[in-house]
Amino acid sequence: MDGMKHVVLALAAAALAPAAAAQEPVKIGIVTFLSGPAAAPFGVPARNAADFVIEELNAGKAPAPYGKKGFGGSPLEMVIVDEAGSTTTQVTEFRNLVQRQNVDLVVGYVSSGNCLAIAPVAEELKKLTNFFDCGTPRIFEDASYKYVFRTSPTATMDSVGAALYVKDAKPGTKSIAGLNQNYAWGQDSWGDFELAMKTLVPNIEVKTSQMPKLFAGQYNAEISALLSAKPDVIHSSFWDGDLEALILQAGPRGLMKQSLTILTTGETAMHKLGSQIPDGTVLGARGPFGPYAPANQYNKWFHGGFVGKYKSEPNYASYQMAQAILGVKLAWEKAQDANGGKRPSNEQVGAALENMSYEGPGGTVKMAIGKGHQAIMETAYGQTRLAGGKLTVVNVKRYPAEKVNPPEGMKAADWIKGGFKAQ
Amino acid sequence: MDGAIYSAWLFIAALGLTLIYGVMKIVNVTHGSFYAIGAYAAASLTAAWLARGFPPMLSYAVLVVAAIVVAAPFAILIERVILRFMYTKDEVVILLATYALFLILEDVIKLIWGVDPYFIAEPYALLGSFQVADMAYPTYNLLLVAAALVFGGGLAWLLHSTRAGKLLLAVIHDPEISRAMGVNVGRYYLATFALGSLLAALAGAFTAPTVSVVPGLGVDVIVLSFAVVVIGGLGSLPGAALGAVIVGIVRSLSVHYLPQLELFVIYFVMAAVLAVRPRGLFSLAEPRKI
Amino acid sequence: MVLASLALLAAAGPWLPQWAMFIVTIAFARGLVALGLLLLLRAGLVSFGQALFYCLGAYAAGAIGRFFGVSDIFIEMLVGGTVAALVAFVLGFLLARYRGIFFGLLSLALSMILYGLLVKTEALGSTDGFNIAPSTLFGVRPPPDWVRYSVLLSAAAVASLCALVVHRYLHTPMGRLAPAIKDNEIRVEYMGASARKAVHVTYVIAGALAGIGGALAATAVGHIDPDMAYWTTSGEFIFITILAGTGSVAAPFVGALLYGSIHTLAYGLSPNTWQMSLGLALLMLIVFLPEGLWSLATRHARHS
């Protein structure tokens, strides 16, 4: 354990240099993928965002109202854990983080399976935990929590937004097809999209739903099946390696030209594959992130600083991590003020975070559903256009938060089936 | 058509594995690592080649050379330093050793190449595409099929027509007697392991232009290759070919007609084949101890 | 000796930190699976698919909780073990015919088929799985601070019981056939015993043990997902079995504990390269302790 302690201390020392506060540091546990295929698109960009944001916060350089150093003057210390491995491993490591390393709170988790497993453990251990990325709506649909929060919208938003965009961009759509990975994420994404399309266009025809194995890598057979089915619209929630393989394999075969192709998490491919993405492909960023982020002061600070430090663009995972930390900071400071300037307890921070609304690099975050524990945001979709060697998005349409997220107390599936009406 | 392409890919991937098992009787989990090393080496070196403005048409050669040049030292190192001392041990222990090596190599790859995905699309796109029954197929995939034939044929020729190959066959049948006859079995093991691993690396290299090379690339290949090899019969070259073809066709059919089963159709085939022919389709006869 | 350590654990238990209790509980769960593997290994069979039963046991335990509202920890383990045993009985008819690498790979194939089936079943949450409610002991729900300890104690009790049963089994005529089968099956048949039957029985016992382990793990972690049937999970169990050695029925539990500790240490010390650390550790163990950890204990005993 000594080795780890030295690393953490070094990190803290580097971040603490300018801070003169003699207050006890706030230990944040950060859990995200440091190895395996999810590291590159989510884990590492998220970790980089965490590094950057914590550094800036400790130096007091973030724009108001995030200007206080660290959390309410207490310097931040980051303890990082790799999210790779089975849920048993993750639960073990979460318990270690909380009980052995004594972190003050936890921000993390990309995998929905892990989120589902960790949520009850967080409640049991009474540790404030903020899920920054995982998409399943089940967390707050299946149960209520006091200590668990999620400052990013659920995956439902991506599918509903996609359906709305299809209706706007290609009003005469008669048939759809899906190409999604055969696991919970892919199944749910397609399920939500199919349901939403059926609600918006009652006689829509589903030509085929291809569900290759996660990380299959080779999609020639599926692409052939889609080419011969000739749907008007193709929906895919592929991410990272699979997404890039799909683009590389389908592009030259003209799939995107034949059908309007929506890649709901396509934003991560923009930066690396840029010129390989055929014009007209619809890209999603799981919310108002990346190219869809507003031009507010927070985005200027975050985007500019991130690019300056890492020489690469922050993707939506980076944005989500940034707003997760900022949200918790705001709640912490609110609670601290209400507590007479003394260090707030997890319960007090939780109470402050509940139903809170705040601004971040992605815009407004409203903790509006899941009894105030689940965030909603607007979303945006746009189509790619290669202009002068640089990939841009055109034809961008934004959809307000209430239109793409279910209302409080309603299950996503029921909401979609009911025609998107609040009860 | 898809079946042929997938089969070709499977065949190249499985070839090295069946060779190593046939000769050395070890189940080589590092097979996946070499596949990944080949892919990473090919992707990074080809990208560097193209960035320097060298002729793109030669990039195919770079793929091959990169894979061989980078994978070979790893293979030789592993065999000489670690595996050499394990041949007398139990099959399972050797398997676990290769599993341990696989874990180590995964992180070594990460340390060398990082976690970002690599991709080189040029070799894939360069050859253009051709039409089959109103669907466009990139010509690159034909290259894959050709490569499969070359490797398969080449290996078969090597084993049956060259002196070294025939000696290798002898070693496959009975290492003890071969040793007694003066064959340097140790050297053959090294050569086999190197060759098998290089084949895995080449499979990875050829796949690299069509996918995004990411960490964890080797993991699934291991199980798929094993399935193909077991279906065909461990240690049998024609078996591996037939196994690859069967799996490729079955999978393509299932993708078109029954996408639900795609996930585990390969395991069904494996279970079905093993139920009917317990040693795989073409298997080497093994003497029984009385 | 087993009872002694159980008593020791029961006494020391409440003073262990909670996170350690958790690790020990999981070690018991994995140890059970490894115990089954030990039996198979003695007969010369390596099953790469014990995860199949581990997962079945877990899902069975979860199912009775979800659909029937049962939450008693002992019932969960019993149901898990029984379901697994039944499946093992059926599959055994097919598998008992194979030996060596084919046994291993066929068992792997079956395990992956279960994985595929579970991933396809959205009603059970597909790859996200679902959660299990905290367990009760004989109808009593332990107070929050004592949950970890009570689960640990139940685990220890069940594990010791199983270990004792296996120990007895190894001294029965059928149990003693295992090394004979490993060595020379034809002679076994000449002697009038049925190798096939012995393998079948061993497989069922191993399956049942893995099922109990799976149910226990599910309760302790609180979450079940199809990953429990993936081949890498089977790989972990084999790792533990080889690590521990086949010397004694207590060995698998010690091995599981060590594995859990190394795994956690690797995560903590080298979060960016834990795979390498784990691999190196395993490699060194294989090279220096080919008979497993238990050989350390026996070697010492022999010399003294």
C-alpha cells in the first residue's frame, strides 16, 4: 500500500502547491477504465478530465461559482481505481476505497452493470457516490437512493433524441434497421429507439436488427445484411473500437450513402477518424457535449485548458466527468455554508445536491428526476460535413431536456409508449 | 461471400494455434497476445510509413514485415526463457503459464502502444471495391482469402515436401523417438513456437486495416481460434481449414437468417462436433496406455 | 483442523475490518468452486467451465429472491447447489465420455452457451444483470453493522461442512478411484469399477459445490450478471486451484484468499498495470511452487 500512498501524495503535492489552506484534504475516489477496450474512449479521457479539473480547482482557477480552491477551501486528493474486471472485483474495490482508503466521496463508473451493482453498496456504506457516465435508466427506476446520484442524463435521452432527429431530418422515413452490440447497452439503446420510432411513426417497418457480439470487430456480414435490406434509417449505438471498425468497414461500402445512419455515441470517433466518416452521418454525443457544447465560459475554460494540457480534444466522457466533479463541488460548498463553514457530512452534501440545478461546460444540468438524484439535460444531434479537411457538424438540432427525458416518477419505457406525455 | 471472408480470417488466426498444439502439445493462450502485437505493430509502423510519404502500395509489405519483425523477438524470448523449462510439466500447468504470460503481455502492449486505438485505413480503401450481386465488397477482403490460401498451402508444402517439415511431422508423432534418432527436438520446438506465433501476428496484421486496434483485441480471438481448432481436430491443418470454413458459413447464415443466435452459434457447433466426433473432425490417432 | 480454524475465525471475526470480511467471504465462495475443481483435477480432468455452475447457482439464488421473495441465505445456497447439481447430472452424461483437453474445451463451450443465453435474456437484465436483496438468516435480518459478519460466518459454516463432506468422500471407494482414473483408466475398468460413473459423480459434486459458491458470492456481492459464466471467470477458478495445490481440502480456500489478496493488491499498487502484476505473480508461483501453496505446508511438516 505504501507505493499507492506515495503516488497519491505526489499527486496531491503537485496540485496543492499554490493552495495555502491548512485544511484537511478531501479525498475523492475516481473509478473509471484504465485498461481494456473501454479505456481509450471513456476511461482515459475521463481520467484526464478529472486530473485537469482537480488541478484547476485546487489552484482556484475555475470560473465562478467554482472559484473556491478545492472543495470549499479544502484541497482535493484523487485516488484512482481501474473499473476493469468483474462486478465482484468492482464491489471489492469500492469497499476498499470506502473502508480502507477512507475516501470522502466517489465519482465514477461507466459500465451500467457496475453502476447497478455499486448503488446498493454505496447506500449500505453511506458513501456519496456520483455516477458520471453509465447509461441505464434502471438505477433510479428500480430503487430510490439517498447517497447515489447521477449528474449525466440516461441513455434513454440518446435514443429518443435520435428518433426525434430522424423525424426532423428525414420526415418521410418508412423503415428502420439497427446495428447494435449484443449486450444490455446495445439491446436497450435499440429497444428505446425502436419504441420511440414506433410511437412517432406508427406504421414504421423494422427491416432488421443486427446484434453482433460486443467487440466482434468484423462486421462484413452485418453490413451486407443491411445493404440488402435497404432501410431508410440505420441506428447504431456502437462505441470506440467497434464504432471505428464499423465506420472503416461500412464507409467504403456505401452504407451511409444508402441509408441515413445515426451513430448515437459517434462523437468519440470524430476526433480520430475525422476524414473517414462519410458526409451526412448523424453523430450523437450523449448530450450537449463536444461539438454540441454551448459557448459558455465554462466550456471555454474546460475545452481550452484540456486541449492545452493534453493536446487532444475532450470527448463526451471528459465533459461528463468535469460536470460530475463541478456538481459535487457546488453541493459540497452549499452544504458547508449551511453548516456554518464546517466540513459537511455526506448526508448534508447529498441534501444540497438533490434537485440542484447548475451550469457546466455542457450547459445546464438539472437534477430533476429520480427524486432529485438523476440529471436531465438537453441533447443535440447533427450531421457530419467535411469542410476543408476538418470534420464539422451541420444541420444541428437541439431538443430541450423535458422533451427527451421522462418526467419524474415515470419509467422511460412507459413514457415512450405513452407518446412522450407526462402522466 | 461473407462466409468465405470470415472463414479466411478464422483460418489464418487458428493456423498458428493448431500448429503449436500439434507439435508441442501445449494450449497456447499467448496466441491472442501475438495477434494483438501483430496488429499493433502493423498499425503503428504502417502509419509511420505512410506519414513519411512512402508509396502506399508498398504498405501491404510493411504490414507483413512489421508483424514479423516485432513479434519474432517476443516469441523467441518467451520460448527460450520461460517455456523451455516447462515441457516436462503437466499440460494444465503449461496452459496456466501461457495464461500468465498473456496477462503480462497485455500490459506490456499497453505500455508500448498506449490505450488509444490505432487504425490505418489506407490499405483497406486503396484497393477499391467490387460488386457481387448488387453489394459492394472491398477488394481487400479478397486479399485476406488469398493470404489464407497462401499460408495454408505454404505450411502444408513446408510440412510435407521439405526435409525440415518431414522431421517436424516425426516430432509431432513421437518426440521421444525423434530425439533418439538424433533430431534436435528443442530447436524444432523453438521454430514451431516462433512460426505459430508469427502466424498469429500476421493474422492480426492483416486484420488491422479493417478494425480499430484497441487493448483487449487479442482476448476474443483466443476463444474463437480454440473453437475452430477443436472443431477441426487439434494439430490438424486440413482440420483447421475445414473448421474455419464451417464456422464461417454457419455464422454468416445465422447473421442473415437468425441474428439472435449469432452470439453463441460457434459454441453450438463446437459442442455438436465434439458430441459426434470426440476428437474433432480430423484428429491424430493417439496410442492408449494399457 | 478445519474445525479449529473455523472456531478461530468465528472468534476473531468481529474484529476484522469490514472490507476484509468481504474479501474472506468471497474467498470462501471461490474456494468452494476450487474444491470441486480439486476433485476433478485428482481424476486428471480440468474443467474450463465451472463458471457455468457458479453462474447457475448465483442466478438460481437471485431468481428465488426476485420471483418468490425468499432471502434466507442458507436456502439460497441450497437452491443454488441443487440447481447446479441437477444440470451437472444431465450434462454429465455427455461430458463423462471425454478426457483431457476435450473435456476442458467442451465444458468451456457449455459455459459460454449459458453466457450467450443470459445475455439474450433481457428479462434478467442481459449483461447488466440484477441485484439481490440483502439476506436473512433463518428469517432474521441482521442489523446493518453485523451483515458482513453474519454472511461471513454462514459462508465459513457452509464451506467447512462441504470440506468435511468432500474429505469423507475422498476416503470412500468411489472417491479413491480418482487418481487411478488419472493414471490408467483401462486398468480401472479391468478391476470392475466404472470410470465413467466415477467421473459422472465427481462432476455432479463439483457442479453442486460451484453452485453453492455462486449463490454465496451472489449474496455477498449483491449483484448477479452473465459475466459469472464467462471463460475468464473459469480461468480464475483454475488459477486458484493450481495456486493452492491438491494436497488438502482446506487448500482451495487458502488459495482463494491469496488470490483475492494479490488481485486487490495489484489494483491498489499498480492501477495502470495490474494485469502484469497478476501475471508475474502467477508465473512465479508456477515456476517455484508447481505443487501449489499447500506443498509449502507439507514440505515443512515432512522435514520437522
